[in-house]
Amino acid sequence: MNRREFLKKSFLSISAINFLNGCNPNPTIILTKQPNVLMICIDDLNDWIGCMAGHPNTKTPNIDKLAAASTLFTNAHCQAPICGPSRASLMSGLLPSSTGIYGQIYDNNIRQAHPSTEKCTFMPEYFKKNGYKTMGIGKIFHTHAPDQAFEISGGRVKGFGPTPPKRVNWNRKGTATDWGAYPQHDHQMPDYQSAKWTIEKLKQDHQRPFFLTVGFLRPHVPWFVPQKWFDLHPIETIKNPPYLENDSDDLPEIAIKLSEMPMMPTTKWAIENKQWKNITQAYLACVSFVDHYVGEVLNALENSKYKNNTLVILWSDHGYHLGEKNRFAKHSIWERATRTPLIIKLPGQQKPQRCSKPVGLIDIYPTLLDLCNFDANPQNQGNSLLPLLQKPDRPWPHIAITTYGRNNHAIRSEHYRYIRYEDGSEELYDHRNDANEWHNLASNQKYLQIKEKLKAQLPKDNQPWSKESVYNINEYFTNQRKQNMTSETRNTN
């Protein structure tokens, strides 16, 4: 029996639920070969959730409850450490190195970014072609979604929520970064409205299976939420993440240039100005806030007639540094910026599974096609995670790859992170004894074979920057894109 034949039986037989859960199923479970899909996207959420033990002060009871009846991928990584290219990759099924989308991009410009995106089918479009009712609200692609990507769109409130009349703690051009208790009430937040819209959709009658997506904004900057969420994290209890002052001493020069964020606070600044705990508290408050509204949506599903035939998937578009490596930002190809939550709950699943194999957000698209019994999309460059959902500890030959600018890649295996930059500079970290990535082993001959094995998995295709993808975050990227575009123009004349 091939995998697809097994899949068909897996949604039609009680034995498959037993296989996935390791327990007797609820006899009221409604088994269907095309389940509904509820996809929850969260912006800038790193591993600071209880089930991933990323921070001792975090309070995320609703995401943790979901993980307790799901498969949690503990070694999941984004394909780009910023919103636009990460989400374009996830929703198109194409790697950034294949499309040239290395920087931010408007949703409606993805099509014209590259010949491969011009002919690709976005994830919600694929579901619509297969008879699903597609609905979405909030931040799903970089802004909301390309025109007509969803059959029913709730749109998105522009920006990232209400802000005070004046900046509170940080006032640099080029970033919305700031932190504090604001506004007064939850209903003033866009995420509140997105949750209510999604809940209403779960109360409605749908004559077709549905693909329902909600994209939450927090904990994206600014780190503003009402005071009650700060109260969950008293400042005197806050612990800051690990920090090594001389962390950059063994890094190549290009690593420093690539990750520079002149508009963002540094850890040194936060320490000198006694703001580090306040920033940590604000991020934790935003995480607890969004966790609550994730819970509101999940409770609505649980109380709906769709609870037994809906699969749930939750992901974030990338991680975030909160003081590690002297920075408060995403924008790097180190672990803190690339590691992201990824949780998949199958219909009827009751017991948790944890998987430490390296996977990418690009694997979500082919996985959902498998789980919904669709034909595979030949354009997808990710791998279906169905084998890991069946057996999380099975041998897994794949790696996760993150790309930040042309020819800058991080390869993540189960135990190692290997980074190679466009100038040939390297980093290597062994996560079994260096979770903070403080000790660069790239020059250690003892690890030569490991490094070479990982190097062999770097992308062979590194497309030039797309003219539709813009990124002037620092001098390095301004110059790389400019030189790349100049070279490409010269080659086409």
C-alpha cells in the first residue's frame, strides 16, 4: 500500500486514529477523508510558549492545551527570518532561493516577482480548486493576502494596533518598536476583532469543507497590550534570557554586518537604561494576550459541530531575539530568529506527540494536501510531514533551511546548525551542548566531516533578487540588492 492509499484509509478507519493517538478514540468522532482546516498564524512568536519551555515566565495555557492533544514540532524553522519572504514561501510552497524573494514584498506583487511565482498556486487557492470554502482574516501573507486568494476575506486592519499619542520608550525611525501598557481594553486591538470574526465563521453552517485562516498580529512590535496582560507577569519575577557579552568574538565579519539593526535597541542599551526586564515583560504580555485569543478561537471550535472533523495547525512566521546576541529583533539566521512553533492536531487526536526532527514552514503546504487527501502540488519544494505525524521518531533524511539575502543560508539538522555566507564565511553549532550558539565550531577540524555533510545540502539554485522584493534594513542589504540588481540588468542587456 502506498502512502496515499494509507492516507485515504487513515481518515476512514478507527485503526488509524488508534495509530496516531495510541489510545481508543472517542466513538462519536466523525471521520472524513476531507477534514476542515483551521489554520492559526501568529506574528513574531518565538519559542516563549509553555510547551516549548522557551522562557520560565511565559503563560500560554491555550496554546499549551492545544499542544497537549497535538504533534508539536520542536525543531521547526522558517525559510526566511522576516515576515514577507517567510510567508510568501509558506503560502507558495517555494523556497526564497528559488524565487529571489529575499526581502519584503507586497502581497499582490508576489505573482510578478519571478516566473515560478507567476505560475504557482497559493495554498488557499489550491484548497478552493479542490472544492473547499476558503476564508481568512488578519495577517496571513505579509499584509493580508493577494486579491482573490480567499473566497471570503475579512481583510486586515492597517498597521499593528493602536499606539499612544507619543512614543513611550523607543523613538527611532524605521521601526514601530516600543513597549508599554496600551490601550485600555482588548476590544481596541485588531486581534480581538480577528478572533471574533473567526468565531462567527465557526458558528455558521457550511455546505462544503472549509479552509479557515486567522492571522494574529501580536507579539509583533509595538509591544502594546492592555495593562491586565502585563499584570500576569510582575516585573519583579521577570528573568532575562541568556546573554554573553563577547558572543560576537568568534563570528565572521559578514555575520555582524548582515544582522545589524541600527534602528533597534541593543542589549547593552537595555542594560544601561534598565529596560531589559521591561522589554521582556512587554513581549511576554503580548504572548499571553495572543494566547488568550487563540484560546477563544479553539474554544469556539470545540463548541461547534465541526470539532470532530477539523484539523488545526498553528505556526509563527519566525522567531525573535529578546536580548540574546546583543539584539532585540528577528533579522538573523541564528536559532533565536529561525526557530518557530509548529503544532498540528488531527481530527480526533487526544494525546500529545513531540518531534525533534528538523522541519520547515515550507513543509506545511504539502502536509495539508496529504492530510486532506488532495493530489500533490508538483511545485511544492517542501516535504509532507505525514510520516512524522505517524511516527515522530522515525528516520528523517531532511534538513530545515533558512535564507537571509542571496547566498546566505542556515542549515538545521537534528543536532547542528551550519551557516554559510555569500563570501564563504561559516558558523557551526552543536545544539546538544550549545543551545545558545555561543561557540562557533566552524574552524574546528574535529567537525570537518559534519560541516561538509551539511554544506552539501545548501541550495544549488540561488536566484537573483527579485525587483519586487525590497529591503533596506541596513547597509549590507542595501548594497547586496543594489549590486545584485545592477549585475542582473547588465546580464540581460
